[in-house]
Amino acid sequence: MNHDAAQPRQYWLFRKIRNWGDEFHSDCGGAAVAFVIAFPIFLWIIAVLVQFALIANAKVMIDFAAQSAARAAVTSLPEGNPDNVNAAACMALTPLSPQASQAAASQADSAYQALLALGVKADATFPARYTYAMAATTTSWNPQMDFTIHTGQPVDVTVTYRFKLTVPGAWGLVGTSDTVAGLDGHYLDIVSTRHVFTSHGRAANSDGSGFPQ
């Protein structure tokens, strides 16, 4: 065997392997830099998507709360019990609400005890969540009039809920800093409106078929 002829070929093979290694490490370095730059952006996009998904879910719940408040308004406004309208909205929004850090409101304890008396297995956190819902929910209706006198009127019931944003990095896009029920954070006001007609009230006169006159 000619060792002198084999050595250049061996050196050529070593150089080739070394060049492959240099190229590999160069590619890995470039990929690492690209990963370090792109990964935080990717995480931020995921955070934004998750937060907007939570907002979409909250909008569904607030639409349901507005429908509940509107149903309560149909009978409660003609009977002179407007507080029932906001109570209906707060009850519907309790599952969506975080726990208030302040003491539970007396109305929250009363609602909790009423549910237990009805056999509903309400969670022990219900009073704290209901307390937050009371602080975060505003219910209004238009037109403003004495519905105990002007019965059977069309009315728009609007529920505004201060939704707590929970995904870091995404809440700055749509939220504002505030404190609700003792909780500091970023919040977004979500609004829903429903159109109904109030009833004619229990004191309304009716014809022979039971329809209000």
C-alpha cells in the first residue's frame, strides 16, 4: 500500500468533515438567533389570541345577562321593583366573575342562602363572585319613565360589564387599568342591549279573555 498517496486523500477527508462541521455550527447559530428573535413574538401572538377568545366567551355571557335582565324588566319595572333587573344581570354574570378581595356584600350572602334553600349546590365562592359582579355590572334602560303608570311600553335594557383581562402581554391592547371590588388589574367594558316590552302589571284591567285592556 502506498502511504504517501493515502495521506493526501485522508487529509482531504478530514478537511471535508471539518468544513461540514463548520457549516453545521454556522447554521445552528443562525437558527438559534432567529429562534430567540421570533419566539417572544410567537408567544405574544398566542397570548393575544387567547385573550380575545376569553373576550368572545365573555361577550356570550354578557349577552345572556342582558337577556336575563330584559326578562326581569318585563315584570319588575311595571311592579316598581327596578333592583330586580340589575340582580338578574348579576346572577347571570357570577360564573364569569373573579372573586372580590373585599368583604362579600349582604345581597350576595342573601342570594347564596336563597340558592341553598332551593337545593342548588352553589360553590362556596359564590358570595365573593357575586360581590364582584355587583361592582362590575351596570344596568340601564331607555326610555326612563314611570313604568308603573306607563305599562306595556317598549324598552331597551342595556348591561355593561367590566371584564377583567387575565392574559399578560395582551391586556394592554384593549384594556385600561382600574380597581374593581378590590382587585387591581386591566379591564374592558363589554356592552349588550336587548329590546323588550314591559307587561301591563298585575293591577291592569283585563277583558273576558284575560288580555289587558
